[in-house]
Amino acid sequence: MKSLPNTFTEKKPNSFPALPVSVGLFLLAAALSLSLGSTFFSPAQLWKAASGAGDPAVLRIFLHVRLPRTCACILAGSALSISGVIIQSVLGNPLAGPNIIGVNAGAGFFAVLCTALLPAWPGAVPTAAFLGALAAILLVYGIARATRASRITLVLSGVAVSSILSAGIDAVVTLIPDTLTGAASFRIGGVSGVAMQSLAVPGAYILIGAVLAFSLRYEMDILSLGDDMAKSLGLRVGGYRFCLLLTAAILAGAAVSFAGLLGFVGLIVPHGARFFTGSESRRLLPVAALVGAAFVCVCDVLARMLFAPFELPVGIVMSFLGGPFFLYLLIRRKGGRSDNG
């Protein structure tokens, strides 16, 4: 793949309080996620239930349904958003994202395969999802390097890889029907029915991935300038690119292991956050993580409320939002006709 210039050089005013605003949005979205659903829980109700003076059913629903679901939204949203920031910066491609270039599909395929082959080891699923995400992202990047692909070609190769891996998921689920409980929900993406104990291992992966991303933020900024510039600044391009892609795979794989194939979070959120923070990773990463968590929480609330008492998987809401946004990005770049990178 040709050395690419930085595609995110637009300057944004640094005076905008992006971090405080994103913290506020995150707290508001988390509060809505905890309160809204088939039954509304006010803070007073929760306080009474916790103190033993209220309805104990309220506390049980809160602890075993609402709280795990909100935690799952927060973990998945922040992980996929940080993964998207890394992938876009390292590949120099504003159209890239974990679901667009097949990272989510790779994680999902390996997760389903692990469930089929090792049903007695459910704790191995997050590791398998990470390995699948890493394999997919390295495959797409390898194809791009070998063919010296343009940015649009890179996205198209990712779409092709994603289609193959999605077919692999369908094949495993069809041949071994008991492989995955709620296979349809997994394919669409959703967090209903997530238990708190199932978030422990993926949560640890996400914490590790977030720490790695923040510790490599300076190298990520240099890589986004293009290979030639990065080499002239003394950066070991190959080694740091692999480390950052590894980090993106850890984050995306961990999210897919419990939330399924959520789409477009890693595409929409980095663009929205970058609009207010600029492209400097020191400011972009924390804002993207917070906005991503808030975005998934809000989408999940909409999925619960739009057709109540019926509930949609949150992935459907995200697809309705993400599909038009992706088309907008393609149209804005005129289908890549001016993209020679």
C-alpha cells in the first residue's frame, strides 16, 4: 500500500470543551439506559429498593437486567470507538472501521467456531474473538500492501473479507445448530440478556486495549502522517503498526464476544469526535471512548422504546443510522475518484 498522507489534517478549534461535554453526554446516556425500558425506574424507586423499603423486584431487575445491559453498552461502545480511531489512523483511511473492513466478522467467526468446537470452555470465546479480529485485520492489510491498493480498494477488500467470514458464521451455525444461542441476535448485534459475570473477561481485554491505545497515542499520530514521514522521524513503522492493529483487534474482538456484530460504531463515532477535537489522539481517544459508550447506550434505549412492548436488537438501530452515514462519506469523497492513495 502506498505511503498515505494524513487524511485528518483539518484543524478544529481547541477551545471547545469536548471532554467535559462528552463526560456529560456519557453520564446522561448511562442514566437513561438504567432508567428507561418496559418499566421506568426513578432514582427514588431504586434508592427505596436498595434500602429495603421499596419493591424488591425493582432491585432485582436493576441488578440483573438493567445494570449488566448498561455496562455492556458502555464497554462495547468505548471499545469499538477506540478500535475505529486506531484503524482509521493507522490505515490512513477515513472510511475504515471494525465492521467495514471485516474485523467484527473475523471476531464473530472465531467466536462461533470456538463455541462449536469447545462448548465446555465458554471463557475461551473472548480470546478466540480477539484472534479472529487480528487475523481479519492483518489479512485485509496484507492484501492492501500486496496490491498497493488505494483507500477505496482497501475498503472493498475489507467488505469482501467480511462477506466470506460472515458466510463462515452462517455455515457453522447451520451445520451445528446448537452452536450459538440467539444466533440471529449475535449476527445483528445486541446486549439483551447479557449477564454481569460474562463481562469480566471481555472487560479485562478492553481495559488492556484501552491502556495500550493511550500509551501508543504519539506513535499513532506519527503513523497517520504516512509511512515516509514516519520513517523520516525515526519511527519503526512496521512494528508500531502491528502493535496498534493488535490493539484494535483486542478491543473489537472483546466487544464482539458479548455484544455480537454491532455495526458502524467504529465508523460514526471517530468522525463525530474528530469534528470537535481535531485529529490529535491525546484529545480524540478519551472523547471517542465516552461518546461511543453514550452512543450505544442511546441506541439501546431507542431499541427498547421505539416499538414497546416489542424490542429490537440494538444492531438494527445502528444500521439505520450507520448506513446513510457511510453513504454520505462515500458521496462526499465522490466515490474515491480523486483518491489516488
